Amino acid sequence: MAAHNNDIEKGSIHAITPQEALGKNNGTLPASYGQAVRPSRIGNPGSLGLFSFASTTLMLSLYNIQTRNIHHPNVVVGMAIFCGGLAQLLAGMWEFPRGNVFGGTAFSSYGAFWMSYATILIPGSGIVAAFDGNDEELASGLGIFLVTWTLVTFFLLIAALRKNVGFILLFAFLTVTFAALAAGELAASVNSTKAGGVLGVITAFIAYYVGLSELLTSEDMAVVRLPLGIFPKRVD
């Protein structure tokens, strides 16, 4: 333990106490606080999360449009559990140690969304069976489920306003997608559900674009760079 402390003191990273980190008098962070932040060696998991989200969203959205006369979305269950769910959840957990609270919150939240949605569709969960054929009550329950995620997405849209144009478009389209799908369930409107499917397809391709941009940015030898419309930082 003593040897470990000596290594910290000799290097460029200095350990500080919680009291020093919070500030002894006025609660402000001291200038040395930045030295206590240990740089993460975790690679950027953003592309993994975005590609996983985009692929699962694209598949479900095509089902909502009733592509090739598909009326049951259950084939998406596997994707929702492992790709949209598990892969996104892992991406979110890897974002937190990198200091990206926004990415960690977004990926973890939507990973949980896909897992919970898949659980509803799995017959063995008994969730749909509990409604005992009452389709109207089931639709209302799904509508409230989707309204809740509309609110979560809208809050993330607010947080994305100072990120870049790519993220703003992504969360803006995702917000209206959830809203349209919620309206489709609550109003028993097939047209609203189909509109949500079309909006979901657009959302998926925006997510693909942002994910590819982040992937290319992380590669030093990448020939092509995709702009995201990053806002310049304000100088106080």
C-alpha cells in the first residue's frame, strides 16, 4: 500500500482527500482537482452503443411499418435482449469510467428499455397473458410505457443541445418516434404506429451516421471523416 502511494506521489497524478476535492470553505473545486482525475484507457464504446441501438430500432421500425406484411414484432426479441439491450448496457457502463455521464446515461437507459420491451414480448414472462385477452387494457399499458420513454428521450434531447447537431437530430427524431408509437397504442391508430415506424427508420440511420462518425474519428488512419456539427466551446 505504501509503495502504491509513493508511485502516485512520484507521477503526474496526485491523490487528494475528499475534503480537498469538495473545497474546505466554499465548496468549490481546487485547481489541483484536475490532477486527481485518472485518465481512462477504455476505448470509445460510442459506436458499439449507437450501432446496437440503430440496428434494433431499424428492425422494429420496419415491423411497425408492416414491411412484407409482418404484423408481429416478436422476431426482434433476440436483438432487443442481446444487441439493443446487453450491448448498449455494456457500452453505457464503459462510458461512465471515461467520464461521459451523458453517454453512460443514454446507452444504459436504452439498453434497459430494449431488455424490458423484449421481456414484454416473451410469452414465458406472462406479461401479455396477464391481460387475459383484454387488448384495450394492454394497449393502454403499452401506451403509458411508451409515453414514459418519450419523456426520458426529451430530457436527453435537452442535454444534447450543447453536444452537436448529430445528437440533437438523433434525440429529436427519437422523441417524436416514441410519441407517435405511444399515440398509436393509446388511440388504437395503425397510421400513428406506421408513422412511428417511418420516424424510427430515419432515427436508426441518423444513429448509424453518428456511430460511424465516432468510429472513424477514433481511427488515426481513417481516410474519411463524417462531420457531426460540433458547436465551438464558449470562452468565458
